[in-house]
Amino acid sequence: MIYLIGITITFFLSFILLMKKGKSGADRILFAWLCVILVQLILFSIISSNKYLEFPYLLGFEIPIPLLHGPFLFIYTLVLTSRQFSRPKMFLHFLPFSIGLIATIPFLILSPKEKILVYQNEGEGFETISIIIFIGIILSGIAYTILSLRVLVNHKKLIKDNFSSIEKINLQWLFRLVLGLSCIWVLAFFADDEIIFSSVVLFVAFIGYYGIKQVGIFTNQQVLELTPAIEYKELVEPSVAEAEVSKYDNSALSDSQLKAIHGELVQLMKQKKLFLTPELTLKMVAEALEIHPNTLSQVINTVEQKNFFDYVNTLRIEEFKEHIAIPDNQKYTLLSLAYECGFNSKTSFNRNFKNLTGKSPSEYLKENKARID
């Protein structure tokens, strides 16, 4: 029954993506990945129910399919984080699957009766090939989990250098997706096929849940564009942090220029209080100062020793502290004051206040004997 549920959910999600207008590259990759999962679930459903006796020609094709999940996860993560990569390099990630498929040819060319006999004897005669492919699946899972997590960590750093509010673009749901798939690979060591494929069904349901909850997956939402774009080659060459250090080392800005631009930034924030804009970006501030975003990023990182996200939210918190010190403002709620200071949600306000001050808003209010609802 659970496999039927998984097949139904996967087919439904695939159909939604297929019918979606204005599909992005990420949509197409997710559609292809869901189709692969759908085929795998159907094949396993046939095998587990012993219906393979009626369809012996399908036996064997399910063996190398797990080698596809790692590459699909990695490429999907690259596209969602606005990474640039060449298509030839993309197809190289599917080489292990091709090798696995070729390795199963000796079994695929068997007669239907011989295939059934091999399955009934738990792969007798093909033990070596099975072990090699199994090891390849595990290594693939580990490698692509690490690569995907690295991309997400670099993405989070990049958006913190460009945006003052990241709740809608931090791809935390994708981080959970990566961890969920890694759990399935771990189960491959200890669990039987039924448990593994039951977890695959839950994984698909997980995709569906976040597909409905997260704006932009099954609806038309423009893919986030980051400046500067991080190229695919940086995953095997310098990291984002190393690239920044190198870039700054070669910068033509002197210490006096850095301080001068920083002074203009401080003056701008005091006069116009741009940090009160909830969706403030590095590009918006750079345009106000009439400098390049990379230059502004260097100034903030070097002088303030912060990324753009922490710098702006520190100013918002200082503004909040000034607000609650005014007796007339104590008639307002905590959340209304937080919104007035540039935060766009209670969660964002609480998290940033705690991270940047080491205290929760309620603890700070209690220490300062401020009465705010």
C-alpha cells in the first residue's frame, strides 16, 4: 500500500511540474528526478509483490538507478543557488550510472527464465557485480551529500553578503532535503529493501510538502539571482571565502579609501536610515553611495568585521533599543516596534536579536526594566 501511495504522490507532483507554465531550469531538473523516482518505485513495487514473474524483462533495470539520485540532488542544488555550470560537466555526473548500467548488461541479456532464477536465488552468480554497484551507490551518496551541503553553506554566506533578510531565500528546506536523502543512504547499510523504499516514499512526500509550502517550486517564482554569481568551478577550486580573500588582497582600495567609504556609509545610515527597509540589499545601498557592490562588501567586511546581513540587523537592533528607551513607545507591542525597526517577522527579530546580543528580547527588556507587550 505504501508503495502505491508513493507512486501516486510522485506522479501527482511530476504532473504539476509538467503542466507548470514558465518552468525554470530547476523545475526541469526536479521533474526529471521525480520521473526517475517514479520509475524506481514502480519497479520495486513489481518486484516486492512478486509480479516480476509476469514481467521478467523489467528485472535488472532498477539496480543502477540509485546512482542517479546523488547527481540530481547536487545539480538541483546548484541551480537553486544560482550557480553557473556547463552542461558537459553536468553530464559527467551521470557517468557512474552509465557504468553501473553497463555492468548489469550480463544480467540484462539473460533469458526471462534465467533472470527469474537469479532473483529467486538472491543474485547467485552476480554477487561481485552487486557488491561493486552497492559500494558505488554508498560512495555516491556520501560524495554528493558533502558537495550539496558545501554549496548550501556557501550560498548562505553569499546571501548574507547581499541581503538583510534571508528567511525566504536561505533554502533551509533544501538543507533538510539533503539530510533526508543522506538518511536513506545510511539506511542502505542496515535496513532491508522495504524500509529503504518506505523512506523513499516519505522523502517524496517531503518534497511535496515543501513544494506546496515553499513559494516558487510548484508556482511561478523567479529564481533568485545573486551578484556576483558563483561559478561551478569554484567547487573544485577556491572556496567562496578563499576567493573573497584573494579578491581583497588584489584590491586597489587603500586603508584611507576604505575608511572614507565607511564614513559615507555610516553617514548615509544615520541620515536616511536605509536599514529600516525590510528587504534592503547590498546593491541598493551601493547604488545610494554610487559605488560597486563588491567595493561596499569589502568595506563592510574589512571595517565592520561583519557581513552585510549582520551589519544591517545590528543597526536595526540598535534602533529597537532606542525605541524602547522612549517611554511613549511602551504602549506599543514588541512586534510592532520590531517591524518599525526594519524586521519583517517575529522569528527573524527574535533570532537576530539573540544571535547579535546574546540575549532574547524578553531578557533584554527585563534587564532594562522596559514594559513592552
